[in-house]
Amino acid sequence: MTLLYTEVEEELRAAVRALLADRCPPAAVLKRAESHPYDLDVWKTLAGEIGVAGLLIPEEHGGAGASASEVAVVLEELGRGVAPVPFFTSSVLATRALIQAGAGELLERLADGSATAALVVPFATSPHRPFGSGAVRLADGGERLSGTVGGVAGADVADLLLVPVDGGLYSVTGAEVRVVPSLDLTRPVATVTLDGAAATRVGDVDLAEVLLFGAGLLASEQYGVAQWCLDTTLDHVKERHQFARPVGSFQAIKHRLADLWLDVVRAKAAARNAAADASAVSSAESTAGSTAASSAVSAAVAQAWNAGVAVRVAEEAVQLHGGIGMTWEHPLHLYLKRAKASEIALGTPGDHREALASLVDVPGPERGQQ
């Protein structure tokens, strides 16, 4: 295993970064955040011209047949730009579920980005405590679903809603999607009401594995958020002067930035390791249980560390920017909100630390003990 980037990954990064810098810079994201958060024109270019929508989809279904490592690079760049596109919800979570279910026809619709999908589970669901099927029920012999699911990310722009019930994955039509207020303005969540929605079973799904796969890759987006905040803060303290000196020349500021740099470097290593292990599990050659166990450990480690790092670096960025960092006009608050929202997405750091203790056979403290 190597944590270094391949030439293909660097080329993919350059293409995504150039597009976002040209058509979706943070200032543009901020301008549309309250009215029309998703930039579907940018998404069409990302999906159709660069081909990110079909990265995980096998070539026989029109995709690129790439690995999770390439997906992680895209997520790093989308995190750096807090890009308002449904890549993670559609091309990672929903696509992973459809691959498990063997739904080739639906995968072909997602491969070129002409359609997007959303997995109808609360975005805060931990892979170690999967969303139970009690909230959603089958009716009419499995042809309809009933129930309500809140906090679903990506549902408001999805052409295809996928609902996991009792180990099966169902495509539904006729569901009501209502957007609700969300801390992260660049990734809205919605309440999905399924009462009477027509359902078609598309295959079997292991929801816990899908969510764990997503959690490991979400760490790359969190790393991207943290890296942008650190880079932007470094640029600011070099230019901002007090007492005729750059703010960044003061020792106290240097120490704070050095600590942040170490945190971000560790976050990068954790994210790359989680992506590499996810790639190994996804490969056709990998069937060993030890590989899946290693991936579960690396995903838990990455989320336990990266979620907190993204929040910490974003908070420090706001502080070190001074007055401008507190204003709506500066995009820093978008990064802080993305970091805070993703800290509870797919399990909190505490959920992953608790799971990690059992995964590596290390006894944790008894509940109630200090």
C-alpha cells in the first residue's frame, strides 16, 4: 500500500480544481448559498465532461471502473471548494448501494450524470448503529412503502430515491421530499415521506457496509476542508500587518499554525489510508475477511480523527482572520458549517472511537466510569 498520489489521480485533481476555480469559487458558492445552494450546471460538467459521476461504476455499466482512491481525490477537491454538488450522496453512497444490489440498469443512468440518486437514510446514521427498518414499512405485498425519514442528504435534487428495508434496496416513486433548515448551507437535508410511494425491489444491500464505505471516504472531504482553511489562513497572516509586522511573524501565531499543520498532515494520512483500504475491499480480487476488517479499522480511525480536525482548523481560521473571519461576506463560515455538519454525518467521532475499541480488541471504559 502507498499513500502517495498516482499520476492519474493528480491529473484528475487538476481537472476538478481548475473547473471549481473557474466556475465555482467560494465567493460564488456563498452568493447562492441561501437561495439555490446546488450548482447543477457545474455538476453536469463534472459528471459529463470530467466523468466523476461514474468513477465507482464498473465499465460494463458505462462507468470508469476506478477505485476509491480516485474518488477520494475528487472529494478532497470538493471539500476545498465546499462545492454544492451531489457527488458524495449520489456517486458514492447511492452508487455503492446499487453496486451491492447488482442494479446494472440504474447504474447506467448514474454513470454519465444524467440522473442522480440519494440513499434514504438519515445522514447522521452511524455505520456501527445502522438505521433500523422500523421507520419504513413494506405494504401491499412489497409494492409500496410507508413511513417518514428525516435528515436525508441529497434527496431534494435526486432523480432516484433508494430506500433500504429489511436487507433489501427499493427504488421508490411518488415520495414527498421537503427541504428542512440545515446548518450546512451547501449540503441541504430533507424529510422524505413515503406514505403510499410505489416501490420496486432492486436487490439486496448491506447498509452498514455502505455507510462504512462512505464514512471512510468522507474523511477525504474533511481533509480538503481543513487544508483549504489552513492555506487560506497562512495567506492571510502573511499579508495582515500589526505593529508594522506581518501577523504571522509573531511566535504565538507560528505555534498555533504549526500545530494545525501537524493535525492536517495526519488527517491526510488517515484519509489516504482509509481510501486505499476501501479500494482493496472493492476490488474483485479481494475477498478475504481480514481485508474488510482492515478497512473497517482505517475508516473508524479516519473519522475519529479527521472530523475533529476539520472543525478545529476551521474554528482557528475564523479566529486568526480576526474581524473579517466573523462576517457573512467571507466564505469561512461555509467551511466551518460544512465541518460541523460532517462531524456528525455517518457517525460522530465518539461512535467511531467506541467501535474502534472493539475492532482492535482493546477494552474501553465501562459506561458510567470516569
